[in-house]
Amino acid sequence: MTHLRRLWMSSLLLMVLLASSVSAAFAASNAYETNYVTSITYMNVGTDAANLSVTFYNAADGTTADYPLVNSNGSAVTIPVKASSSIAISTVSSLSSTWKGGAVISSNQPLIATMVQVSNDSVIKVRPVSNGFQSTDGSGTIIVPTVMKACFNDKLTTRFNVQNVGSSSSTASIAVKWPNGDTAYSVTTPSLAPGAVYAVDMGSVTTSASGNYTPPSGCTFNGSAVITSTGSMVASALETSTINKYANSFEGFKGTAADGATKIYMPSAMCNINYGDGDQSSAYAIQNLASTPTTIDVSFTYQVRTNGVLASAVTSKITLDIPAFAKASVPGCDALKNSVGNKNNVTSGSGMPNNSIGSAVIESKTVGNNIVAISKVLGAGLTTATPGIMSGGTTVNVPFVRYSTKCFVPSVNDAVCQSASRQRTLFAVQNVGTSAATVTMTLYNQNGVSVGTLTTASIIAGSKVSVSPMDATITSATNATAFSEFGYWCPAITDAQAGCTIAYAGSASFTSASPIAVITRVMTMSPLGPSGDDYNGTPE
């Protein structure tokens, strides 16, 4: 008998936002009000062709809908090894136009998956991205390290959803907390059947004040959430602006004192670095999982960019204390280390100067105390968010890869683009081992065939490199014009011609003799300019 491996998806979070998953596009005034349709992209990381099916769970009434993947002749769809494919929720005929909920993918091979939230809007084109979960990612305690309501210049507001990934019905207690640990809002869910979901929208929640914490100016709430249950839960979050186009999505963490890690890797660190679209800066939300205060070191390895040239790598470090079960925010820029979101924490040391780009390692210096963290990048059209990486791997897989040279900024008269903007993915690759090593990137088409490779120069331990699909050398059998529209393939894998039925599929594997961590940035162009979000590669 074939044993099915189950991949739990928290697409429920972002599908809660759908007013209609198939309605005509309209012009929303901000990302919070925008309609989204979830597209699930999955990659076969097993050793043989994969068959799979999907079960959808309706958040409103708990009903389920099975969706086997079959060809037009009724035969099962198979996904080759290293290949990726996708399901747009709007194409599932058994789901109504207002459906929202969660999903479970079952397969005879191990899979990884990423959810892209496709804006159903003519102006707001941001596409938040987050990863799915294995059932083993569930826990009786889940942490969402950053939760906001009308916060900072972009007035970011969080929606987060909880999914029961256990084998029996269970309730969950949700506590939204200020950075000092005081509870701002709490609720107990109804009994959730296996696969069922519960949604919290901070935009409709009234938070109570903290006794001794004052939020940053302009913030209604800035904190975290703790979800506890006698069952097994996972959670995902979506941050959207109530005044502009910005949005991002990320996964929650297991949150008991034994979870997390003493060392967290951040492949993206920057301070006011500008590549032509405006300044970009990073910030980290760090959650203390312990019942006692924790001392944290944030160590940056960075290069200063002057007139397009990177100087030699240097290091700096910030040290701070985080109260029990509380969170701190650490900006990458040294000038901000004692400001927004972090003013109640005593810091020492220094962050990065302007025009810096690099990576970071966050380390708990208090013996026995573990942490989790979220990495964010802001500016130049970005409001990205992705979980800090607790361990790397010598092979890291990435299921959603696109790179359009021609249609990122489309021309209305172009026969290929036809005014439709295509995406670009970029990679930050950090060496999280103890010695220098090279990294090899291999790119795959929809058939799981290698179409290009790149081997980097040696990367020192703790440092990172930035690469794109277009840095690869294409294989001899690959059409160069087709490769220039990577992830948008015609059936013959020749030119990405107008009139052909495009296969939207592209994936990548990164390998090294040293453990590595990979963040993938997904960039989209819109009438309001570029936007993007990040997601983590998955170690084998």
C-alpha cells in the first residue's frame, strides 16, 4: 500500500480576504481592501513521479471538497521529480466564488509548497507569499511574532488564521500581546474539526492598553500572538496596508520553550541600500519563548555600497534584553536601534551604516532560552516578511521561481506580454556553516529538466550572496529566448510565443558542501510601481 504524505496548507489565512475569488477586477484604494485569489505552487522533492489530490476545508461551515488532479482523459496528473506545478483556487469548480478556508495536499511523494496571493485588482498588484506546512509543524503552542493594527507609516494591519492539523477536534485560545507580554486581546475559538480554520482580523479587534508599554507614535497596536490548544495547530499571517499597496505574508512558529532555536539566520540585512527604486532597510521581530528574560546578540556581516561598488565585508553587533514571553524589534540601521518598536529595550553596540547590505545571525546568549524571529525588508516598493531560519541544509529547494526579462514591465503592443506583467524572483543565499563554501543553483522547467546552473564564488561562513535565474548558464538543449522568460513555458519549450498555452512552472535547488539558507524574493510590477514579498527555501 502506498503511504500518503500530507502537506498542510494555511491558504485559509489569505483566502479569508476574498470577497469573491472569481469576480471582475476592480480598483481598490489599498491592499487591505483588495480581493485575493490564492494560487498553491507545489514541488516534487521525492525520488519518483508524484500523484496528488487536494481536500479543501470551508472556514464558514466546516464542509470539505475533494479535488483529485486528473488530466482531461481522466488519468492522474503526475509531477516529475524536481518539477513544480500550481492550482489556482478560482479554477476549482466545486468552490463558490466567496469560498474561504484551508487545504490539505496528499501525495505519494514528499512535496513542498508555497502560496501566492494573486490580487484580483486592476491597480493593487502586490502578491504576498508564504509556505505551507507539514503536519509535523503543528503544535499545542504557536507564536505569531509580529501582529499589528494601523501601524507605522504604512498603517499595516494583520490578519492571521489558525488551522487544526491534528486528528481530532479541538479549540484554541488566542492571546494577542504587547511587546512587554501584557495581553491586548484574547478569544477562544469554537471547536475546530481536523483541517478546520479560525480567522482573526486585527482591523476589527479592539485592543486594551498595556500597563507600562506605550506603542510607537502612529501605532494602534504592535505586538505578537500566542495560540494554545490541547490539539495541534499551525498559523499564517497576512499584513496589509490600509492606505497603500503594501502587503506581505508569513508563517507562525511552534512556540513552546523547547521550540525555536538559540541561533537564527537572516540572509537579508540592509540599511538604506538603493538600487534605483528607493532605499531598502531590514528589521527583525524577535520573540522570546522563555519564561525568563533573554539576552540577544544580533551580529551583522555587511558591505557598504558606494557608486555601485561593494567594499570589503565588515561586522557589527547589537545586544539587547527581551522580557519573558515578549518581543523586540531590531532595525538594521544603526541610527534606529533605539527607536521604533524597540524603545523599551536597552541596547548596546551598533547596527549597520547607510548604504549597507549583508546578512545577520541572531543568537540567544541566555543558556536554555530559545527564540524565534521574523525578517522584514521595507522600502523601494517592498514590505516583505519571512520567518528567520533556524537551520540550513546542504540542499535547499525552492518551488516558485519566475524571471521575465521582457514582460516585467509589459508593453501594451507586445504580442507576448499583451499588457500582462510577469514576475521576477531573486535569491539571497547565506552560508550558515562554519567554513567557506561555494553554492550551486540548478533551475528546472515544468518537466523537472535542468535548464540552467550557476556555481557561486566561495562564500565565507555567515556571509551571503545575491543571485538571480538570469545569472545561470543555460544547458545546451535549452532555448535561450525561452529561458529569458523563465517559468513561462510554451509546450515545446521553445520561444515564449504569443498564442501558446503557457505553463506557469519553474523551480530551483541550491546545493553546497556547507549548510546554507535561501530566501526567495518575488517581485511584481504594477501601475503603482514595483512590489515584492519573500519566502524561505526548504532544506531537504
